[in-house]
Amino acid sequence: MSPAVVAELRQLAKLSVPIMVSLGAATLIGAVDTVMISPLGTVPLAAAGVTAAVMIVFYSALYGFVSATGVRMAEAEGRDDADRLSDATRTGLLVALVTGLAGTGFMLAARPLLPLIGQPPEVLAVLGGYWTAMAALLVPFTLFYALKGLFDAVGRPWIGVGLAFAAVALNIPANWLLIHGIGPWSGFGLLGAGLASLLSQTASLVLAWIVWRRSPVFARSRRRVRRSTAERRIQWREGATIALGYVGEGGAYAVASLMMGVFGAAALAANQIVTSVSGVLYMVPLGVSMAASIRVGQAVGAAEPARLLPIGRAALALIVGWMTLVMIALLAARGPLSDALSDDPEVVGLAASLFLVVAAMQIADGVQGTMLGAARGLSDNRLPVAITLAAYWIVALPAGWGLGVTLGLGPNGIWIGYGLGLVLAATLVSRRFFGEAARRSGAGGGIT
């Protein structure tokens, strides 16, 4: 491994660790919901699973827009241009507000469609209030992550960690109170979990806003500059492309999860357990992906193309190492995790089996996400997005349905087919990034 790759590996690790920790903390809100909803029974847990599956689509789209904002901030920071940084920040917050409100509206409008995709009636009967609360959460979520992108871009990622964990710390007692009540009050049940999550995410946004407005560290991003038409156009265009890619991925993941409804409420509940745990673990590749996009964006902004290949190679080495550890951890803990999150023997057995399949997908999932992030730093989005859309929708989902339903492999077959699409996406997106990085830097070679 060359000295340049080793140096970039250190920088990526230094940046990605706080990013993944803060993202993991945010995902823990969903995991806390799962743990605290479980005592309510299989049907409420399945309702949370259906809601989470659809939320992935909206989270994905909104995260795409704030990712584009983060890249623009990183480029401005690489140029050491305070006016550009302030323009990117203010424009990004406007984009986050508009897209967050749109996400809430579309999610509320999507609820009547659930009976049309075969979800169990007993599940649909109990999810209404929880669904509404989680839809409203999309606004503070999007604004918070726009500000978090600023913290990461200017080298203050641990601020995001503290704020994200503050939300988790609030979510735990809020869940307990609002779900189960206190004294003679019996609480709101499933609705309480949604209200607790909304309250926690809003609190973290308020704290992030105060930090941005008051801290001298971010004074350069608060400069009064006129938002440029060019900046708005770039953020909307690149954000829409990245959002399409994330929606393609999140939508495919959601459809794969919703396919579990074919096998009944127990399969939905088991899948919710597995996806809640794996969702927390996915913050590892997402953190490395964000770090890679920031490092690449800073290199582009600083006009240092020779750094591109070392950044890509370091990101690839880092993610393969991380995801190998994640795979081992899932294999070792699948039984205890399944037992801890349900007392229904059928759900426990299905969850333990699904953990095996999800563990096997980890390396490919991490590589494709990380290389997409690296390409995003180059503002090279269209072809990588097209690759992932084809891998998920033309390969993964048909293969999952064929293996799980047509060939009778059940819930495991759905995720095995999904894993095939991940392998294809990881291979092709990696080749695209290294080829483009080599072209821009005028260097030969690729991954090795």
C-alpha cells in the first residue's frame, strides 16, 4: 500500500468514524422504537416494519438532496472560499426545507395505497397515527442533516455525533412515557413511539441550529451573501440525480421488505428485527461513503486530482475491512438478537435465519455504497445511478421474487436475490469511479 493511500486511509478513518457514529445514533431511534414496540405484540411490530420500509424510500430521496449540499460545502471548503461556503449552506437549507415538506406530503398521500400491495389488514388497522408522526419527522430530519453536512465539510464532525446522541438520549424516556404511559395513564401505544421519534429529531435540529447560528467556528458559513442562481441550479440538479439513485436503492429495499407481507405478519415482524439491526450497521458504509465524497470533493475544490486514486483505494480498503467485521458480528449475535427482540417462536426462528443471509451481503453492500459516495464527490452521478437502478430493479428484485416466491425459498430467497444485485452494483460502480479518477488525474491504473 503506497504512502499516499496510507495517508488517505488515516484521513478517511478520522472523518468517517464520527460520521458513522452520528448516523448510527440517528438509526438507533428506529432500533429503540423496535425494542419498545415489541412488548405490544407481533401486529404493532409488523406495522412499524411496514412504516419503516416505506420511510426508507423517503429518507433515501431526502438524503440525496442533502448529500449534494454536502459535496458543494466540501468543494467550497477545499477552495477556502467563505462566500461559496455561505452560499452553499444557505441554499442547502432552503433545499432541505422544501424537500422535507414535500416528503411529508407524499408519505401522507401514500398511506391509502398500502392495501393495494397486499399488506395484512390487521397491520394496516393499527398503523395510522404512527405513520402520520413518522411522516412529519421528515422535515426536521432533512434540515438536521443539511446542517450536519456543514459540520462534516468544515472538519467538525463530532458536533454531529453529540447532537445525534442527544436525540437518542431523549428518545428512550420519551418512548417509554408515550408508549406505555405513567401511573393511571396507559400511554398512546404504537402512536407514542412515532411521537417520541418526532420529538427527538426536532430537538436535535433545534440544537444544531443554535450551534450553527451562535458558534464562531461556523461564522464563515453565516456570511450574508446573495444566494446565486448557479448554486441553486447545481444543488437541485445534482441533488435530484443523487436522490433518484437513493430512491432506487431505498425503494428496492422497501419493496423487498414489503414482499415479506406475502408470507404473513410473522415474516414482516422478523424482517423488521433484522432490518432494524442491519440498518444501524449500515451506518458504517454510509459513513465511509460520506467521508469519501467529502475528501474527493475537497480534492476537486483544491484542484489536486492526483489525490483521487489514493482516496478511492483507501476507501475501498477501509470498507472491506469494516464490513468483514460487521459480517462476523452478525453471524455471532444473530441468535441472541432474535431472542431479545421477540418472544414469538416463529418470529425468532425466521429472524435468526434472515440474519445469515443479510450477513453474507455486507461486503458487497458496503463497497457499492462507498464507491457511489466517491463518485458523488466527483459530481459524477448519472452513470453510477443508472448502474445501481439497473442492478436493483432489473436483477435484485426479480431474482428475489423468483427465489423467494416462485421457487419457494421463502423470506430467505427474497434477500438472496437482493444480494445478487448488490454484487453487480458493487463491481460496476467501482470500475466507473476508478476509471474516471484515473482519467481526471492523468494516471494509469485503477483499483490496485
